[in-house]
Amino acid sequence: MKRVLLVMALSLAASFGLQAQIATVSTTKASSNNGSAQWSVAVTPVAGDTLLVGCNFDAGIRFSAISDTVGDSFAQIGTEADTGDFSSRAYIATNVKGGPTTVQCTTASVTQGNEIYVTELKGVNLAHPIDTQIVAVGYPGPAKATLTTTAAGEFVWAFIQSGQVTNASGWTSLSSYDGNLVTSRTPTTAGAVSLSFPATMSWTLITAALVPGGVSLPPPPISVSVAPISTSMQVNQFLTFTATVQNDSQNKGVTWALSGAGCSGATCGSLSNVTATSVTYTAPASVPSPATVTLTATSVTDTTKSANASITLALPPPPISVSVSPVSTSVQAGQSSPFTATVQNDSQNKGVTWSLSGAGCSGATCGSLSSVTATSASYTAPASVPSPATVTLTATSVSDTTKSAGAAITVTLGTTLTVTVSPKRAAVTMSQSEQFAATVNNDPQNGGVSWSVDGINGGNTTSGTISSAGLFTPGTQPGVHTVAATSNSKSSAIASAMIAVTDLTGVFTYHNDTARTGQNLQEYALTPATVNSSTFGVLFSCPVDGYIYASPLYVANFNVGGQTRNVVFIATEHDSVYAFDADSPGCIQLWKDSFLSSGVATVPSSDTGTGDLDPEIGITSTPVIDRSTNTIYVMAKTKETVGSGCSTGNPCYVHRLHALDLSTGVEKFGGPVVVAAPNFVPLYHLQRPALLLSNGTIYIGFGSHGDNNVYQGWLVAYSATSLAQQWIWHATDPTNQTNNSNHGNEGAIWGSGNGPALDASGNIYVETGNGTFDGTNNYSDSVIKLSPTGTVLDYFTPLDQLVMQQDDIDLGSSGPIILPDAVGSTTNPHLMIATGKVGVVYLLDQTNMGKYNTAANQDVGEASVGFNLGNGDGGFYGQPAYWNGNIYTVIVGDSLRQYPISNGSISTVSISSSNNLFSFRGATPAVSANSTTNGIVWVADIASYQNNGAVILDAYDATNVSTLLYSSPSSGPGAATIASKFTVPTVANGKVYVGGQLAFTVFGLLPN
């Protein structure tokens, strides 16, 4: 531990007689107990004696208590002394109980350096033991202080600690414990006592003068104080002052007097309620010069002792006044006007409060206040004029509520200048313009409007420009823009409209892309905020000549007949293809191509032995568009009684691939061509899957008409430019019928209209229906991966394939989806999903699909949406959709569900589901979004198909499909056309195109 030197200096009073002397008893006793929180020394004092105790300890340690074992009472001398390295305290106990006792110092925690010193004294004045005391700290030595005694013979005690202390001349050492010094000295006269001891480092010094018994100290001098000691007052104000007299044994208090350099007598003010300790001062009526008055309190016992209070007098401030601007005005009913308040002489600057009143109104019938501050408010007149028509607006000072001012407001009937814009909302492509019109009401100046785009007058080449006549022309930035019309007569009169500009070039294939994800990521107009029954609904419907099973296709900014338009293409079961202006409520037909002629008709449903496609079969699949050559490819089925080998008694059934010019509908590339293959029977085979275009090749899939007759699954490839057949692949062997002599080996490719899917390498994926499976020549109930040349590269077959085949719960009712690599993992970077009537979503690796394993499916993962076993009308009749890390599913009898997928894993449970169910044939959802925001899931509910009811278009928030944004009515002017099976909405440029029976319906943003 640090070596600590504690010095106690004792000075004994001498020559005062026994009754007036203080003497030490023996020598000072000391001890230590380093590393402890308690240290002590044992002593045996005489009863009635006095003990002086010094405790030292490490700095930063909290001192707890000093005590002895017999219960003597100790009082601290001075305060704690602290050098930053060590601390010290001193205590005194008078009139001790006597006998053996242990004096102990205690700290709150362990201290590594501690010492205790105890000195016993006789002859201390028990009534007044200490005259004066001093605590000092310093560095370096000497340890010194000066103490002044009041009477001769007082006992001066000093307690010092340092690294090393040397005894001073004239002092007597009483102890040499631990190298420390205890000394004593007896001054013979009263006065200053100088202490100075050489010290080698930081030091603390506690010293006190003790009074001998029998010595009476002179009383302390009387002192006087006044409160408040200084103040400011206004003329005629009054204030009470109090006097405190210390050491007045007679307790006579004070007398009071007023004086001032600029006043005398009453001109200084007056005193009332005068007592020996207090007085009330009242300021004069005028301010003296100088303005200071002195109030003096003088001790009655000792008139040489007094104290003063300084009072500064001032005139009162000028009164607060309030004014309101304007003082009077007229405000039309329902209109607003601003008011301001000015408060003069408000030193607190608190402003005003506002209120309304009127003889003919109360509360809201007087109007309302808004934008209220301490200095201003906006008044809005009521909708009707009160009687009488005057309303008072009052501003009242907060600092002085007796001060206020009012404004008289006359409420009048009048006309308000307003602006409206039409249309309120619109959607255009990058090359379309939109004409806006502004209507200005009640403008006597007839000032017209100024147009802006996104807050820029006239717009610019980025956000779009707008002419003075309101013609908007898109700029280079797709997305949502705001067009505003501002009155030139009243700049606060503004009306705005929303216009969405899309850079979507078109929807050229089924489910939006060749991966069949179903997502349109370039939709800006349709958002969860704009799709609701107030702003979205049916715009128009256009009639056609047959049922529509093919999804509408869309081309933006296309020149037809010398005019650039957006065009929607519709194919019907009556073997017709239409091109319509996609935006015209007038159903402008740009061209129509029919594949029927004399002796060439559609195929009656009865000829196939099934009523699935009633009443006729023509174009069932969704065509595909090649924008690079402006060609639309269409598959049509006909019944022909003319031509080689065809007659009424022996008609021919023909599948033809047509290549039509997008702008005219005229056949191209020497088409059409008949689709034929060995063992392929045209009547028995249904061309239901959507067409696929990839790298100059058209892929066409075939299944069966209701599992009737002898059929197989077929995929046929044709050149897109020569229409020459490239290759043929069949899902099952057509030459060796082992499954069923009536149906063949089956394995249909039909997918409820879903088309073959394409991966990034150009490989083709299809799903097949019930039939024979051997993994070599027969691939029923499977997902097959084919090369662009028709070679089987890989496949996946569920382990319960045989049960699927026997119970008609095949995979063929759906189609595969190639997923973005963003949802893959390091192990499985390239994923896809497949589904079917079994109600399970299979997550597959494109590079290792898992083939067939009887022990367990070798897939990446599965999500059982609704496991179906034995119900051939259950599960998926269509395919899911994908968007932004989510899979959206609808199976028969279930709700729309949302399944997260990420890092190569699909959730086994849905995170949200719609509150409505989809019965007949479920649905194939589609998604529109602005990249990863504003996603909407669109579903066509065809449950009423069996009753010739309308298709219902539903829209859901894609982030939580339990939120239904919009649902079209089942009847009335807002209803869509009569439902067809397997309808999938096509979303483009703020509109949704929905096919049906003999018509298609266009939904979109309502213009007003």
C-alpha cells in the first residue's frame, strides 16, 4: 500500500488552572488493517474524557461509519479531505462512557491502505468543545494552514497525512507508529496559530481548536440579513420584506427605515404592517431619480449591525392591446379566408386564442377555424349562411384575457371558382397521346388554365409534355405521371389527373412469357390503390362469332392501315381470328380472318364423343406472336367435306398451322400447313395447349377429347419461317398399344390450355396425362424435358404414378413453370414447378429432375395445396403464377393461396389465402406489377360456366391475397361476358382482357 503518514498535533492550553486545561492521556494509539473494510484500535478511556479519532483510507472508497464497542457518539470534525490518492476524516467523542472499548473505522468496500489514530484528552469543554476548525489539501509540502483561536489556552488539534512528514520546531511528538508523527503544542495567547510541516508528497490537514473546560467564549457577533436583498417594483405596487437576526440573545429584532439619493419621506414610498421581523413596502406614485430606494433593517440589540435591500422602481408597462386584420370582410359559404392578430406590449409574447360567435349561429354553424397559431388562423365559412349573416372572429390575449379584438365576417352566398379535369385517370403506351380537357366554373375573368406534368409547367421530354390545349405526349420515362390544370385567375384552384405510361411492348404468348410465369412486370396504371369499385370496372365488351378459349394476345404501338394503335388479338372456336383496337369502346375491328368456307366447317363436339367443347371445335389453343416478323401463328381444327378423299359421308378432320400477317390477317410463308404424323388421328386428338415459339420454331402439343378414342400425347415442331415440319415426339408409343385397346397408351398433353414451357437454354418442358409409363418409350403422368431437337433429356414421374393413372388424377391437367434463378440455391440454382390433379406443387431441379423412384420422389421439395386422391375433377385444372418470390395457386374447391419460395425451398404452408373459393375447374391466376411493387393477382372465376353465367374477374393484393381489391358483379351493366372454361385474364396498359362466350370484355381504369 501507499505509505501514509498521519500526524496529529495537539496543543495544550497552559496556565489556566486545572479547570481550564486540556491534557493528553498517555500517547496516541494507532493501528492498521490493510486490505480490509474495517480497522480499529483498542483503548481504555476514563469516563468523561474526550476521544479524537483520525481515519485514513484509499481515495474513491466510500466511508461508512465510525463507532466503538460501548456506543459512544462521534461527530465529524470538518469535512473529508481527498488528494485523489488517499482520503482522511476526523471525529470527536466527548464525555465518553469509559472502560475498555474498541474504536473502529468502516468503509463500504475493501481499502488497501488504512490507519486509525486515537488520542484521549482530559479537560475539554463539554458544552462547547470546538471553537474553530480547518480542512486543507495540498501538494507538495509543507502541509500548512492558519487557524485563529478566540481565547487563550484553547487546544489546537491537527490531523495530517502524506508520504512522509517531518516534525516542526516547538511541537512534541507523542507517537512514532509506522513512521508517522503525533506532536503537541500549547499556545499561551489567543490569535492566529500557524501550522507548517515538511511533507514529501500530496497531503491532507484537518485541524481544530478545542475549548478547555471552564472557559467561556465571547458570544458571536450579531448579524442581520434582509430578503429579498434586491428587487424591481412598479409604482404603487407593494411587497413584503423579512429580516433575519443571527446571535441576538435578546431576540429584539430590527427597526426599518427608507432612504434614497433621489427621494425622502413619502417620495421614497411607505412602510406598513411593521414588525420586528417583517414589513410591507409600498412604492410611491412616481419614480424618483435616481430610481433606487434602500430599505434598511437595523438590529435593536446592536444598532451597529444592519442590512439593506435595494429596490429599483419603474413605471408600469403600457397596457396590452390586440388588433385583428382584416377588421371586416366577406367570405362565401364554404370558402376560407386568413386572419392575423397583432398583440402590442405583451412582454410574455404569448399571442392570442381564437373563437367564433354570432347572433344567428353557434358551433359549426358559425364556420370553423384551421391552421390556428398564436398569431393567425384560417376561417372557413359554413355551408349555409346564418341569419343574421355576420360572424364575429375574436382574438383574445393569452397574457391578459381582458384584452381582445374582433373581426366582422359577413357570410355570403356566391360562386366558387373551381377546376375539373377529364379524364381523371388514363393509361397510354410510349407512342400514344392523351387528350385532357379542363372545365373552369365561375371564372368571371375567363382566364383559362395552365397545364403541367409532374409539377413542371408544360412538362418536359422525360416525364412527358402537355400542350396549352391539354394534349399529353409521353416522354422517355415510363410509370405514373400527374397532369394538372391550374386556373390562371385563381392559382389555388387546381385539378389533377393520373396518367400511366407503359413501356410494355406486348403480350405475345400464353401466361405472359415462355417460362409461363404469368407475370407482367411493366404495369403502372393498375395498382392496389387504383383497382377498386370506384375507379376500376368494365369499359366495354365486343362481340365475336364463337366461344373464346384462347387467351387474348396484345401488341402495343402497332401500325395497322397507316395508324398506330394498341391491338388485341382474339381467336374463337368458330375458327376466326380477330384484330381489334385494344382501347376503343366502339369495338373497332381492324381485320378478321375466318378459316371456314364452303365444305369447310368447325368440328361438332358430338363428332369427338364428348361435350367438353360445346357446341363446336375450331381454335382452342392460344396462338403465339412473333414480333420480329409481325406474324401470329394459329392452330385451327376443321371438318371438311371437300378436297381429296373428303365427302359428306366420309368427312376429313384436319389440324392446320396458320401464319398470319399481324397487320392484315393474310396468310404468310406459304401457309397454312396440315399437321400430320404417322399414327396421328386428327379427329381423336385435341390441340389444347398454347403454342410455343422459340428460336424460329413453333411447338404444338396435342392430347385427347375427353379421354375418348385411341390417343397419345404429341409434341410437333415446325419452322416458323417455312412452316416445314422439324420433328415429332409422342409421349407414349402409338405403335404398341399396351395400356388400353380402346384408348391407346394415352399420355395426353393438354394442360387446361397451358403451353409448353421454355428454359434459358431453349429446352422444352411438358406435362402428360394418364397412360402407360416405363421411362423409355412411354412417359405418362410425367414432366418431360426435351431438347430443341425433340430428344428426351430428363423427366420426373411421381412415385404414385400408377395410382394417378388408375384414378384419373394425372399431371396432364396443368403445365410446368420455369422459375427465375433468383429463387434457387447454390445446390439447386435452376428450378421449376409442376402440378396436376393430385393437388401438389412439385419443386424440381431443371438439371436433375429426379426421374422415377418408387421409394420417394427425387424432387427438391413439395407443397401440398390440397392433396387429391381419387377425384378426377379435383386438384389443378390450370397452372399457378409466380411473382416476387411467391407462388399463387388455385385448385378446384379451394381459395387463392400464396406460397413463398426462396433459396431453393418452397413453403409447405400458404402465408395468405383469399376469403372466397373457386369451384368448377379452379383457375389459372395472372399477376401484374411494376417490377417488385404494386403486385396484383388476377383470377377469372368461371364457376357459373355450367349455368351460362358471367365470368367474375377478381383482383387481389399480391403481397397478401386475403385482401380482395375488386370483384366484378355477376349481372348488370358492370358484369363481364358469359364464362368459358379455362379463362386466363390478359393484363396490358391499364386494361384487363377477359374472354368468354361470343364476346370478350375489357376492364380498366374508369376515366372519371
